[in-house]
Amino acid sequence: MHPDTWLISQGRPTELGDPLNFQPTMASNFRLPGERYYNRTEGTETAGALEELIGGIEGGRTLAFSTGMAAVAAVFDSLAVGSTLVIPEDPYHATNGLAVEGERQGRWTVRRLDLADTDAWVAAAVDADLLWVETPANPLMTVADLPAICSAPRKEGCLVAVDGTFATPLVQKPLELGADISMHSATKFIGGHSDLMAGVLTVSDDVLYDDLWNRRVRLGSTIGGLEAFLAIRGARTLPLRMERSMENAAILAERLDVHSDIARVRYPGLPSHDTHAHAAKFMDGFGAMMSFDVVGSGERASAVVEHTSIVNNATSLGGIESTWERRALIPGQETMPPTLIRFSVGCENVDDLWADITAALEATKN
């Protein structure tokens, strides 16, 4: 089945007289004996339907978590004391915080690599225990050469995990390229409506699945019934939303790239992007995320994001509505370029978005 058909048709009740959708199961425990006895351990039918949906388009078995960071934490928790963890130089700030804290506690050693330096990642696989690849990267939009990294010779037991939140499971499929774990913050594009928090991990190895399942139970990070219901509803329209958002993003990136008030655009779909060749090699589209630097100061960038009536000045991303923010103002992101704006492109009319953006740029000129 094509992904758009799968996401609409699967993960539904099948008995005659059933509703078309699993309803949110608002329960912590269940009467015994039965298939389920406690929500934290077994989850709900609704969560199982979400896992079926995502696993079907990722090509593996999926576990749903309460947040994206809960999913990341479960993977990091699998590292033995003294392990070597390889992460990008500028990963998502919460992932970086988790890596730093684990190193401070002596649980692992952190090695940071430039995502664009494929040779360095390939070399690192020989003696690392976990390669955590975030691609496209947040918020600098660097794309890793996943086919090369995933196929590199590895130390026995070394795992390759890919945070593909910016790409979604429609745009890149890490497991098909040889990764062990595919991770997404379902809070973002999968949910798509800025009204839930969830994370998913998909793996193809049954032993790894069982290990992560046990860690989810012990960490207490099973997804709730209502969140699973909302994530399913969002996932059913993911292909439609991504098609429109990516179309808008490509148009806006090209227009911003030649605008006199924009110093730099970071979008993998632009041929001028540093890692465009990587993206073109294996991604099915270039996503709906970008970042760009405005001409001027950080104060001007702050003014730009506050001068729009359609694009929302808000953190997080992946909703049907467009959002942007001055990323250097986010705690943990102070090292980002002060004029950088991270832009999550939504499904509005592209010309209305462009008029809103150019009006904000014009209003903030010195």
C-alpha cells in the first residue's frame, strides 16, 4: 500500500458494527483476566492503532511514547556505563542536554561531529556504541548522508538511531537505509495540529523492540489514550498536509533566497544549500522546515517575528499553521546566529504567507 492509503485505511476496528476509529480509552487499568491490565505497561487499543499506523510506513515495529524526548531518553538509557555516544555538533537542545547530563554523571562519553562530514561519521562507527543522527538538523537544516552512515562498518553492538522529526516518515525512511532506530517527535508533523505531545520509535529487530518496550515501562513514558487518539487523527492527513507544506516551503525558500533583506536561507531543497546533494540522494522531497538569517541585528529578527498576522511567533513546529521564532532566544540555543529565524511552513495560501512575511520585513527596516 502507498503511505497515503495506509495511513487512512489502517489502524481501525474491523468488526461489524464497530465505529470507524478506535475511541480514546480513558483508563489506567482493566478488568482481569484480559489482554491488558495496566495502561503504563500495555498501553491502550488506541495506542496500538497508532503504532500500527507508523510502523506500517516506517517498515518496522513502533513504540509510542508520551513525548519525543521520552523516546530519546529510552534510547539513551539503553547505553551501558562507559559507552561512547556520537551526536551532531548542534543537536536539538533538549537532546543535547540529555547527552551532557549523562556525560557529567559518568554514564557515557560524548563525541560531537559535523553532520556534513560523512567521513567522520563513518569512521566513528568503528568504535562508537550509539550514533545519534539528527537529519535534517534543528535548526541549521544540515542533512546527513544517511545511506553512507547507515551502511558503514560498525563496532559490534553499535546502533544507528535517526531523529527524522523534520523529515517525517514520508520523506525519509532510515530503517530501509540500514538504521536500527527511527525516531520522531509526533508532537510535530505526525500530530500536525499543535494539540498533543507524543514520540515514536520504530525498529526492525525484535530483541531491540523488547528492550525499548521494557525501558518505556520502567521510565513510565507510555502515551496516553487521548494523545494517541489525536495522533492517529493527525497522521491520517499527514500526506495531504506535507504535500501542501512542502510545496509552500519550496516556493518561499526560493523567494527568500533572493530577497534583499535576507542574508542566508537554509533549506535542503535549494541547490545552494551545503548538503543539498545528500538530501537529493535519499529524501523523497525536502520537508517543510527552513531557517534563514535576516539582514541586520538580533533585535530586528525579534521584530520581524512579532510583526505578522498569519505566521505565528511560537516555538515547536509541524502544525497545519505556519510558525516561526528567533531561535537564539530559546534557552539552550543561545549559540545560534542571533539573526536566525526558524520557520515551520504550514498549509496556508502561499501568496498570503509571502505577503505577511514581506510586510514584516518592510515594517522592520531601519
